[in-house]
Amino acid sequence: MKVKTDAIVLRHPANVRAATGIDCDNAWVVEDAAGTCLYTDFRYIPMAHRVAPKLKVRDIRKVSVKGRRIGYESTLTMAEFAALRRFAPRGAKFIDRTREILARRAVKRPEEIEKLRAAVALNDRIWQTASRRFKAGMTEKAMARVIRGLMLELGDGEAFDTIVCVGANAAECHHVPDGTVWNGREPVLVDMGVKLDGYCSDMTRCLRPVRPRGLYAKVYDLVLAANRAAIAAARPGMTGKALDKVARDIIRKGGFGQCFGHALGHGVGLEIHEAPSASKASDWVLAPGMFVTIEPGVYLEGNLGVRIEDLVLITETGCEVLSTSEK
Ligand code: ZN
Ligand code: ZN
């Protein structure tokens, strides 16, 4: 049974931004019957007055939380939790409200949908420009710098550290770009997302300059089939677990079930990973206005790696694929 709370306290910057419109890394937001109050420090107070003129803004040294049952986020550090106890009345109960707080951000408002569309469209453009600039002899780091440079020039930088994997390095699904030199013929896996107006994008493509054959071609076709099947299946009312299973079953039947070690996808918004998740254990229910990645992958250590990732928007009847880059 859900226990009612007298107040909800937010600390995580993405939740602070979602509740107040203010981007700052040192704030507490207290929501109670009296309304919403942002507590922040001297550096952010003038910006808060400008961005949200109607919001109650107070000095962070004076945080006070009233009530006996206080809802909090599980991302608090021990020190932050200790601070929260000092802000609240003696004997107050603390109730984990992470799920409810994340759920608020899972369904996007129309203006957020437009911002996410713009971020995804820009990410596609950057991929098209960057991939044409890749030349034999470049290192993974150099290729990542091309992408990062375009993201800074055209957007607000990277939503996460760009992943570039030449050849067998793609078997490490979160490989850190290094000095590996590209010979111009090997496949290159790139996982990238530009940030724009506070919102993230996320896409993975495998550049294949030479028509792949053998095992690589077999794995690529299987991952693509899993990606397409999940896109065809995604619809409101479905759980994240059921969506994950659609792709996972295809990869398992293809003989590579043990080589798909991560979740099918995750929500994207103010943060690169947010609700809803589409994993084996996810009980999030998809709803119109949610964004989720569809990113099956197969990784064979020391040999090859393939991941194909699109960002989709759940609609009334199914989903709309926002990533338009060729796959
Ligand atoms: Zn990604
Ligand atoms: Zn992703």
C-alpha cells in the first residue's frame, strides 16, 4: 500500500530541473501542501528569479521541511541524507519515493517532445557529417573528437562520452576510444548522443565500409532483425520486460542469447538513462509520450560486436522511430 507523504524533497539536478525549470547542481526542492520551494545558493538565485519568476526561492542555508512523512530520492548520498534529517522535524519518517519521482519525467510534455525530436534530428545530422570525415589511418580517439567537435559546434556538447570502437574493440560494449588505428575497411561501432536545450539523444550505428560477410554479416542481420521486431512490437500498455523479450527471443533463437548481456533499452530525456527501462526485470508500462531506446547487441569477445540503437517515441497505437540514420 502506498503511504502518503507530507512532503517530497528533491536533490538530483534532473529532478530539480523537471520540478522548477532551473538547472543547477546545488539545490533542494521541497514540495508540500504550501507549494514548491527551491533552496539554492547565491550563484543560482538571480537565474532562478529570471527563469521562474513565480517560484518561491530561498537561501540553501535555511532549508526546512515540515511534516512527519518525508518522501526522498534513493540517489541521495549518505551526507545528503544526513542533511535531510537535520532539515526535517525530529522523529520524521523517511519514505523512498524514487519510483514516483522518476515516473513524473517518463511521459514527456509536448514541448519536451519537440526538444527531444530536435536533439535526435541533430544527432542524425552530426553522424552523417562525421562518418563522411572518417578516413583510414585515424584513431578511435580522433574519430570521437570529430563527433565531439560537431556536437559542441551545433549543439550543447555530448549527452555522454562518445563510444567509437574499431573492429574487435566493439566486443566491449562500452569501450573507451583509444589509439587503435582504423584501416578503412573494418566495421566501426559508434554510440553517440548530442545534448540540445537540456535534452539528450542516443543512437548506435555500425559503419560497414566493406560489405560484411561470414560471422559478422550473420550477427548484424540477427541484431537488425531484433531491433526491427522490437520497433514493430512497441506499443502503449506493454511492459518494458515484454518489449525486451521480443528482441531477446530473436537473438536467443539465433544462437547468441549469451552474448546479449545488457537491457534492450532505456528512457531518454533530461538524462541519458531514465525511466522507463526496457530490461528483463522492468515492470514499467509503456505509455504515449514516453521515449525509449531499442538497442539490441551481440558481443563476441576478441572478435566482434554489433549494436543497433534507435530512439523511439511511444504513440497511441505503437511507436514512431525518431532516428533516421541508415542502418
Ligand atoms: Zn547509446
Ligand atoms: Zn542507449
